[in-house]
Amino acid sequence: MNRNDDDQRAGRSPSDEEWARFMEQAATGAGNAPKEPSARARMVTERLRHQQDPPPGWRTGPTSREARGRGGRGRRLKAALAVVVIAGVALIAVRPELVIDRVTGRSQAREDAKNAGPLAAETGRPTAPPPEQYPDRPTLKEPFRGSPALQWADGAAGIEVPEAAAVGGMSKEQVAGALEKTRQFLIASNLDPATLRGERPAAALAILDPRQPQLVERLERSLANPTAENTPVTLFTRFDPAEIKPVGDVVKVRGSMRAEPGERGELLVVADYTFVHPVTKGGASVQRTIVRRQVTLALLDPARWETTPGRLQARKYFSEWSNVECEAADGFLHPDFPQDKPSGPAPTGPATDPYDRSKDILREGCGTSTRS
């Protein structure tokens, strides 16, 4: 063991000779005396010290418990986001219309149509067809979605009687009675549930004058033995109950009627109405059958005509119907559903807008329609 080490451990102070020798060695850099570091060495040492020592308040890392907690929360958040994304993708796959409707603006158009108020009653023939709606398919819950009829009146409320006045030698009371009987006839032949499900339209027939035998007898034959040429649907709206069910209990109606003079002792009631019937077959989808009727009924003066008091005679009637099979021979209207294979003769003639009430009916029967 070195003696000097023993002396230093014991705490002995160096002698004057030893101290002088130490100072000499320090000045020359010899021996074990420490050397004064250079300025560059001091700078490097200071920079390293700052890199190694964290600033006050700095945490070099979470504890193991904190690390596990943060990692667990991150994994749970990622899992939750993944579930949301997967659920969204699955919903879009099942119901892509939810995204398509919003992107295309259909959702907003649908909401605007729902919030639109009912139309005012027609006081005469319109001069243009109703504006185009955003094309939309009807559903069991919303059978009039995408149809101009959404703002039409419901059922009999859409057949309003105008204010009566004396016309062509008929009193105001007689005119009012003829207008009301015409209303009852339209209801019985196009809205009565028994008529719609194919039963004999007894209430409608009871309004017609039996002293107009050709018409009444022809109608009775068409009901008993219908053919494509003599079918009751030219005057009565009828569906096969074994095939078709109504969707809800609302039929949308729009139109008007007016009283005008005919020949001497004859009052004419001219009616023009469109009926929109939502129906389904098996509950799978909805089709709207649109039926338009232009009917002219006459109230006759018994002093001048052979007539039954209180009954009306039919002077002329025209009809057209849309979204049905053409030329059915069984006395029923058969709605043509998009998913069905075409049956019966193909529609003929130009395409027409079944909601356009600005023109007369130019044909009877069915044809191609521009909207449903």
C-alpha cells in the first residue's frame, strides 16, 4: 500500500516541501496534479450535462401502471371506433338509400314535401300539370311519397260541390240537388270500399235513371259477364280482392265540377276528377293506380223528357287509368307492379302524365305513364 494514500486517508496535512512540489507539477502538467480543462472542453462538458439532465418538471416517462392504463384506454377507443365503422358500413350495405338520399338531396325534397300544406280546392281545369316531384317510390308507411297527390285532399273531401245558382230554367235548389247527386255518384263508383273490392256498385247504380235503359242494361251485363270490350271499369273503379289490397284507407282525390245548361229542360253537371289508389300485392311493395274520370250527368225536366224524378242520366263518360295491365277482360283493374313480369298486351300510344289535368282525356284504357 502506498504511504501517501495512508497519509491522505488519515487526514494529515502536507508539509511545505510537499506542497511546493505539488504546485510545480501542476504548473508543468507533470505528476498526478489535475489539469485545468480548456474552454472547449468546458463547453462540451456543459452541453452533455444539459442533454443528460432533464429540465425541471420534466417526466421522462409514465410509470408502468400509467403506461398500462393509457395503452388500455387507447385499445378500447380504437375498438369502439372500429365497431362504429363496421356498423356504419353494414347499415349502408343494407340500406344504401340513407346515404344516397342525403347526397342527392332526396331527403330534403322529401321533408319539404311533407311540410307543404294541402292545395286549395280546384275551381276549374288547371292550365298546366303539377310540378315535378323528386322521383321517389311509395312505401307501406308513405304510399303517396314522391307523388303530387301528397298535397291532394283525402277521399270524399276532394269532391267539393260548388255554390249552386239557377241555370237554364232550373232553380237553385234543383241545381244544388243535381250537384250533390253527382258527388254521391263519384263517391259510390270510385271510393266506396264495396265497389273497390269488386262488389256490385249498388249505390252508384241507384242514382242512374232506369229510363235510360241502354246504359243501365249495358252496365249490368258488364258486371255479370265482363269482357275486354264491355268492362265495368269504364265507369267503376274495381280491384280483385284476391289479388290486391289497399294500402291504408286514404285515396287522394282532386278535381272539380260545374253546372251548365244543356238542351231545353236539361241541366248538365260536368265532373272531372282524378283518384290515386295506393295498393299492394302480398305486402311486398306499393303501386299507385291513378284513375281519371270525366263524366257528364244530366238532370231532366219531367215535363219535357222521359225521366225518373230525382235520377240522373249519363250523357257521356271518359276514363283513363295508369300503372295497370292493359285490356283486362275480367272486370277488374290489375295494377302493374315493377317486380312483376309483363303480362297482357303492351301499352300503346304516347307516354302521358297521369297527373296532368290540364287536357281532356284523349283515349280510354291504359297507356304508358311518365310518373306514378
